[in-house]
Amino acid sequence: MVNKVIRTAERFDMLPRGGCVIAALSGGADSVAMLHCLISVKEKYNINVAAAHLNHQLRGEEADRDEAFCKILCEKYNIPFYVRHRDISRLARERKISEELCGREERYSFFEELAQSLDARVATAHTASDNAETLIFNLTRGASLTGAGGIPARRGRYIRPLIACTRTEIEAYCRSNGLDFVTDSTNLSDDYTRNKIRHNVIPALRELNPRFEEALLRFCDSVNIADEYIERKALDLTRRASTENGFSAKSLLEADPAVLNRSLALLCRSDADFQVEARHLELLKGILKNGGAVDLGQHIAVCKQGLLRISKKTPAQPLCEVPLSGAVSFEYGGLSITAVINNSDKEINDFVFRGRRGGERFTFPARGVTKQLRKALNEKKIPAERRDTLVLLCSGSVVLWCEGLGFSLQGNELARTSGLKIKAEKIDKTIKRGEKDA
């Protein structure tokens, strides 16, 4: 089995030579076998190995037994052991989520903090059997192509060295190497969805094909290749369709249906910060073709004058005043803004970043024409739904810079005489392929 782990590790570049790997150690057979494999190859790859254990405090003495077992095991291997205690039952009630989800959130929060402090990768003991259970679970919920890809072998700093190994292989490995492990009593119950799949669905599928877990791995591999291709095409399409005031309906509609669906999902996630559902995609495609507006729950989508825009129904809170004296940086409305001005030897002026209040004036630098900001926005066709969340740099009612308009005549003068510089970049919330959690 170690050879299979090595092949997997090398295929996905899992083990950083000279680096550190933290084993997520529960004490169960999978994580114990994974830790043993990592110890076995540490010299080959010149890696440092540590272990991390989260005590969920859900099973009383049994949870404490698991922690003690992990601690003793790490002392035996002479590796660092990190532990954190969290009252998952209480936290789940406070957050109004399941204990299963809360436990997962706390584990990954712990692993992430530890990995950052140690500049390490985190190895989780997901197996081919876990992948089969995840795939079946996703399919029963109507998974997309991405969901049909199963558990990724690697996701950023998270690696799965055992992803090609079945649970049967792992149990045999533990027996042949004399590895003790503990059993979580909740794994024996059908109270959790995954346990129902493990105890009832998987045995039936194994009767049809004793090596079905390996077959599903090959299926997931094929799906991931296709999915990565569609993702690349979709990212390219969203970039080409993006304009200053929305996304070109014409460009989007020219795409293949699979690419269009993924592009709409990507722009919802990156531009409006929400996860699209299948019903949302049909609504969005309808207004791309015919124009109009659709309700997306907490968001609304508008397709007008050939441009698609998606925004929250409830406008963002108005931007609090951010004075500009020297240098400043802040985030607001999906933008990251940095600005600098050299006024150290001048009287401090009332330069303030803020939102619209009414009565502001904007002087176009090329023409020297001053207009009410409302009319200037009309002239530049800035969408009405964006205007209450635009970022302005003002001196009193005089606009020096406006998101979507740029510098005014007065702003240009300050850029020349006082080195005023403003950089506004959209915060990219797009989740790249391979960053999703299993």
C-alpha cells in the first residue's frame, strides 16, 4: 500500500521536499495508517511530520480516550502533537447548524491556523471508499459536473495520500503492520447519511463489482479532466464578457451551453458573492435572451441594454467616511481601494472617501464642464442600482474621483501637484478549480 501512496503523492506533487506535513489524526484506522505511511516515507522525501487532533467533546470519555491514544502514538513516533478542544454541541446550537457541519468547520479552522503557523501542508485520511460515499451522496442531491468529480486528491495545501486506497486495503495494512487504532462509535450508527450509504448502499454495489471503488476513481478522474476544461473556457468567457457596467449578454449567449452555465455560476460567485442553483441558471438564461429582471432570493438580476448585472436586493451599508491624509487602504462593495497623497507640507484638507449624499458636482477634465453627479452618471450610463454604493473621493461637495468616472478636473490637478494616486481593484471571489472542500 505504501507504493500506492507514493504513486499518488508523486502524481499530485503532495509531499514538499524539506517541508512539513501535518497529519489530521483522529485515531481511526485510516488516519493511523496514513500517519504510518508518512513516517515510512519521511526520509525519502526529507519531510517533517506532525499530527493534529481536534477533540469535539461529543462522546465524553470516548473522545478523551481518542485524544490520549493519539498523544501516545505521536510520542512513540517522536513527532509533534497538536490538540484543540471545542464544544461542538454548543457551537452547533449557537450557529444553528448540524454537529457534523460544525465539527468540520472547526477541524479545518484548526488545521488552517496550524498550517499557516508551521508553513505546512495538511494530510487528511480520505480514501477511495470515502470518495465513493461522497460521490453517491452528491449524486443523490443532483450534483453538477463538479460535484461528480468526488474528493480532490489535492486542494491547495490539503493533500489526500490515501485517496487511491480502499478501506479494506487500509484495514489489511493495519493488521500486517500491527497498528492499533480506535473506533468512533458514531460510525457504527445509521443516524448519519454517510453511514447509511456506507452500511447499506456500498455493500450492494460491491456485490455488482468488487472493485467498484477503483472504477469510481477512474470515473471521477475523467469527470475532473472534463470539468477543468469547461472551467478554463468559462473563466475565459467571463473575462471577455465583462464590461465596466455588467456582462455582455451577446457574448454569453454565443457560448456552448455547458460553458454558459459554468460562466453564469462563476460570475454569480465572483461578482455577487452567492452560490447559484440550477433554477437560478434557467432564470438568468431567460433574461439573457429576452431582457428584464428576475428574483434570485437575496439577489436580483437585471439584463438591460444588452448587459447582465446581479446585485443584492438590500443595498450595502453606506460607506463610512475614510479620510485621506498620506496613505489609506480599505475594502468596500467588492472593491479593494488604495490611495496616497503628498500633503505633509500642506494644510490638511477635507479629502474624504464616502458614498453619495446628493448635491455633489463633477467636472469632466477633458471638457471642463461641471455637472451634478447624478447627470454625470447618467451620461456615462452607470447603472442606477450601482449608484448608492459607488465610492467617491470628495472635498465638500466637489467630487475629486468617482468609481466608474475616474478623476475630475480638480482630482487631476491634485494628481499633478500632490501626487494623488488611487487604485481600485475588484476583489476576486472566484473559487478556482481544486479549491473546493470535500
